[in-house]
Amino acid sequence: MYKEREIVLAKLSIAIQVILTVLCFLAIGFITDSEEFKYLSSSRELKNAIVVITLLWYIILDIYGMGSVARTMGTSNIVKGYIKAVTTSVCFLFAVNIILRYQVFELTNLLYFGVVDLVLLILYNNSVFMLMRYLRRKGFNSKQILIIADKECIPNIDEIINTKDWGFQIWGIMSDCEEIKQKYVLDYNVISMRSNIKPLIDSNPIDDVIYCRSGVNQKEIKNYLDDCSEIGVGFHYQTKIGAFIKEKNGSPSMSRINTLPFISYKNAPDNYLELKFKSLFDFFFSLCVIVLTFPVQLAIAIAIKIDDGGPVFFKQERVGLNGRRFHCFKFRTMVVNAEELKAQLAGQNEQEGPVFKIKADPRITRIGRFLRKTSLDEIPQFLNVIRGDMSVVGPRPPLPSEVEKYERWQIRRLSMKPGITCTWQVSGRNNIPFTQWMKLDLEYIDNWSFKNDISLIFKTVKVVVVGDGS
């Protein structure tokens, strides 16, 4: 996935740079000779010129690897690369001017265009790098990793620490090396190799385990791989250690973490392009829902206040992607002291497993019954989606107390970002046994696609319209 991510980002970056280049070309034309350029703008010549520039810049920028940001090439190499790319492209345009006698490619305008475009592309690349570094260091879109290491891994650990903008944050280091303990114990969790990895990855927000020890047998790697695969945590080991290991719950792929080659296993969706598209859809769809339903939300808030005078919103800690904790927002549908009354009603629980459900829950308010039946109480969760804690479609976020009672195979439902709706919501909800609910979530993860997400959204709308919530 990491290799695929870099390829996708590079192609996207080049496409954006081509657009900036075309806009730069048009701007230079209007500024340097506006009357002539306005005349040419209605001709086929300018349209052909734009096509030539688009194709030429995309090819040349790709050849010189200018889709990479400064973190992978260094600032000096970035500048040199752009000088070569822009110079080559401008010279080619000048040759086209001589052969085809295009007026839009006159030498003076080409020189102005080349200089301005060079500066613009360098500024773009470095601006993207600075923005990514800022967001990564703030923890946005970052992965928490556990490194299984020995003395030879120290340079690799230092590289990850010094390049936080790559999106990797070290949760802990598993090693018995004294040098590693002394160097990192003050800043990171340093764990003994004799420790059982299962409770570490089960109860902590660890996204990936990176194995880079040397001189060990494949049986040890296979044990770690099995433990990670069962709950959907990514596992990566350096290619120098050995060949691919067979794993029933995941297929291997080649990847890079920073500059190091790894063999990677991931028992969860890892199509980078589709997942990014899902994230963009989540954000804009949720923003539209929040804006368009504002009058409805205002009416609900007033109704809740009139009903019992208590708070409008209910905030509750939930467990998200790979064990991350966040506060989930809903319109309050229960009495203010609902959590205190829960213990008294424990014997009336109608749902098996660690979840608590009562069909005729006496804690639900009058307005709350309507909100639950229509699912309108869940509108504030679109704020959680905008914040990045949730997705529109995904397994429902459980309570921490529920996760503590999960069987180990059920933890894998946390390997994908939780959602407002999923298969369970459109398949009967409380009529489905807990074990079957968990299996439905894992089936969703194993067969995930953006197309299936859209289908589930339409099915959810149908459930809301007919008032099948509970």
C-alpha cells in the first residue's frame, strides 16, 4: 500500500503542476501582449498550444520524477530537477515555434513563461512539503507503529523519528538491545522481546508492526504475522530476512516504509486510491448533510429542550480505528441520568454479547423515541466524520467496555474506520444476534469497495424513510 500511495500521490502532484503551468502560460500571454493574445485565444492555434504544453509538461515532469516532494529528493535536487525539466520543455516549445511558426510560442514570451513557471513549480512543491509536514507532526493521517528491533535497526529508527512528515509515529520499540533501551527509553515505550505481542496490539492503537531484526528464523516472523493478521494490524518485514511467507488471511505485497523495502501483509482494505476517494466523499457528503439539515437540527434541539430542559447533545467515548478513542456525538434521546440507570436495567438486556439493548428502554424520552425511529438522532455524527474520527459507512463504533469483552477475532472489526451506517443497520439491527453482527462487519471489511458503500447509503436512506430505526 505504501508504494501504491507514493505512486498515486506523484501522479496527482504532476497533474496539479501541469494545471498550474497551463494557467501560468495563459497569464504570461495576457500580461505581455494582451491584445495579440486575445486575438489568438479565439483561434485553434492557442488550443493546440495548450494541448502541447499539457502533454509535454506531464511527460517531462514524470521523466524527471518531479511528482516527488522535497522529503524524498531534498530541496537542492528538487531545484535542479525543475531547472532541467522546465529548460527541456521550453526548448522543445521553441523548436515547435520554428517548425510550425506558432505565434504563441515567441521567444520572449517563452523566456518569461519559463522563468515564472520554474519559480511557481518550486514554490508549489515546497509548499506541499511544508503543509504535509505540519499536518503529519500534528498527528493527522498518521500511523502508529510498533518496531521489533535489534542493534542494526537503530539507523532505521532514527530515520523514522527524524521524518515524522512521512506519517509514521513510533508507539513502541520491542527489543532487548541495551543500546536501544538507553537511547529511546525516555521518549518511547521500550518493551522486552519476552513480552507477548497479542495484548500490546489488542489494547493499544497500533496500526502496523514493523519487523527489522536480523539473524532470526522465519518461525518467529510467522508467529508475529499470525497474531497481527487475526485482528487486522498490518505486518511488515524487511526483504533481506527472507522470501514471502504464506498467510491464509492476507496476501503479501512489496512496499517501502520511508526508504526501506519491506514485504507487507494487511488483512484490511488497502487500496489507497479508493480509500482516499472514500475519505473525500465522507468529508463533502457530511458537510452537505450538516448544512442542508440545519433547519431540522434546530427544530430537534428546540424539541429536546422543551421536552425535559436537559442538554441537546449526548457525548460518549467510543473506540475507533485500531483502538483509537474519540467522543461520539448524538442528539440526546435518553433521560439525563441514563448511564446511572443502566446498572439497574442490566438484567433486562435483550441482546447477547457485550452490548446492551432493550427494545422498550424506559430511559428513552418522548422526543427520543421519534428521533431513534427516524435515525435523526445520529445527524451530529456527521461532525465526527468531518473531524476524521468516523466514516459515513463502516462498522459501528463500540464502547470501550464492549471491546474489553470481545473475543480476539472480533477485534478485527476495528481495523477499518467506524461508520454511521453499515450492513448491520440495514439488516435488522436488534433482531440480529451479536455474533452474526460481528460477522457481518468482518464480511463488509473483507469485501469492501466504494461501490458497496454507496449501495449501503441508499439502503440506509430507505430504512430512515420507512422509520425502521430503534
